[in-house]
Amino acid sequence: MKRGASHPYLALPDTAFWSRSVARGYDAQALVGAEAPLLRADDRIMSAGSCFAANIIPFFESAGFPYVRTECVEEADRYGYHLYSAAYGNIYTARQLRQMLERVAGDFRPVEDRWAIDEAVIDPFRPGLPDPAGSDEEFDLILASHHERIREAIAQASLFVFTLGLTEAWVSRADGAVFPACPGTIAGAFDPDRHAFVNFRSGETRDDLIAAVRLLKRFNPAIRVMATVSPVPLVATASGAHVQRATAYSKAALRAACEETAMDCPDLVYFPAYEIVTGPHSAGFFEADLRSVSPAGVQAVMDVLFRHSDRPARPAGERAAAEAMRRARELSKALSERECEEMAADRAPPEAG
């Protein structure tokens, strides 16, 4: 018998080999590999996630996909609560998403569910809301309405897009409730006896994702879920590691969790936005700060997604393409001027005196 005459690699497609599908002949479309369209022509989209998730919303709308919105907040709000389907703001970790859905379902009520500061009652899980409650009674009414708006959005949506951004979080020591920002950075006061740092592992994130999908299906049995990983590096880390090393861990853990969830959960698919923006062919997809994704990077992500859709991305022609890029630049500028909760961790301390 001739040595090496036959082996499993001989039957594999070009996409299985770096030399044939990355070093030459690279096509980002091949990263998806989904048989069925990721987007259906009649999809109504709901989304949540990190700051990067806000970038993709106008692209869905300009392509003709209805974006579900059930709760309105003052558009000038500093932290972008008005951008999403309901006013939950940025959701950075799978645990944060899971707990929000558990609260909406009535399965979880955090011990530290409000902060009384001066004349206001602040929601620790939406600390940057521009118009906080003035009393406990008003707080309860606002929160109940908010949870109802989330339920309505889930019921109306056919596709839930979730962009995972972080593994690091600050939690309540009492019950593990995840805050969107470290207490004291936006509102409240940090107390080491009440607040702790956590860095979720990939297995924990996988379990949280599976639980979140089950909760979404509980509200809407027909809903589908698409998970992505934000390519935006951490703005700061409390892990003790260099921020670049902490970013590498966080993104690797999130990426592994998404893949494993997609293997185990038929109602969730993974879309490779992270790979498109950070891959070896992605020169120019980050701004000068080496952190913010450029409009060209967002456009590249959405181009791949829309090509795996039943609906054309946008009308053909140079004018339509130029208009889409203009909208991308405007959104990118607006997001850079608006603060994500995560950015509050990078503020310099006030000067004494």
C-alpha cells in the first residue's frame, strides 16, 4: 500500500485550509457557512448588546427590516437608552441579559434594586437614565412599565440579535446581580463589602446564553436568536492583566461560548462579525484609537450578513452605496460622542481641592 495515498483531508473543501481560503482567495462570505438564510424577508428585529450593537441598527432599517421599538426615551440621553428596542441600554455580558429576562419573567428580583441619591431614586441597572424616579412609588411604576415594554418587544420580534461584549462585570455580593457599570462610575457609590468583580468563564457564558434563549422562547416560542461577538477591545480591565491580554481572554471566552451554544441550541446561530473586523484582511477597520470600529468595518460586517438574507441589502447603484456609507459615518460619530457605560471606567479621578 502506498504511504499517504488516502486520508480525510483530501476530501475537505478549500475553506478548511488557510493557504487556499485566507492566504489567497479570501471571501468573508465563506465565514458564515449557514445553509438557511440568516435573515428572512419578513423578519422583525430586536437587538441588545454592547456599544457595537448600536452600530448595526440603522443598517437593518435602511435595508427595509422593521426594527422593533416599544419604549421611548429622550433621544439626547447620554448612554443611548433610546437606541434599542426597549430602554435597557447596553447589555455587556450574557449573565446581564439572562438576569434582565429573569426579572421580566418575575423569576428574579435583585436585593440591591435601587439607589436613593439626593432627591432621586436611581435604577442600578439603568444608572444613566436621563429622568430618574423621584420616589419609590414612581420607581416601581417606571420599572413595571419597562419590563412590560421588553415583553412586548420580544413578542413582536422574529429575530433577536445579541452582541456579546465582555466577560468582566461588577456584581452585588448579596445575590450576584450584574450591574452594567461599576457602582460609582455613573451613579451610586462603590462599596467593597457589597460589590465584587467577576470575570466570567466561557462555560458560564455558554450556560447563560442557553438560559437566555429559553427565556426568550418562553415569551415568544417562534423567536430565533443570532449571537455575535463585539470586535471592540476592552476600554479598561479590573482583572490585573494588561488590557490587551484581558481583551484576548474576553473575546476568546465569548467566541468559544457562542460556538458551543450554537452546537447545543438549535434556536441560536452565530454570526462572525468579530472575525470579519479583526481578521488578517481587515486593514482600516479600526479608527486611530485602535478600538473604535470604522464605518468601513461596520459596512463590511453588514454586507456579509445581508448577502445571507432573503432581502436585498439596499438598492443597487453608487448613490445608494454612498448614502449608506454617509449614514454609517454619522452613526459612528454620534456613538463616539456618546458614552457607553464601559467608558466611565476610563475617566481620570477629580483633582483635589
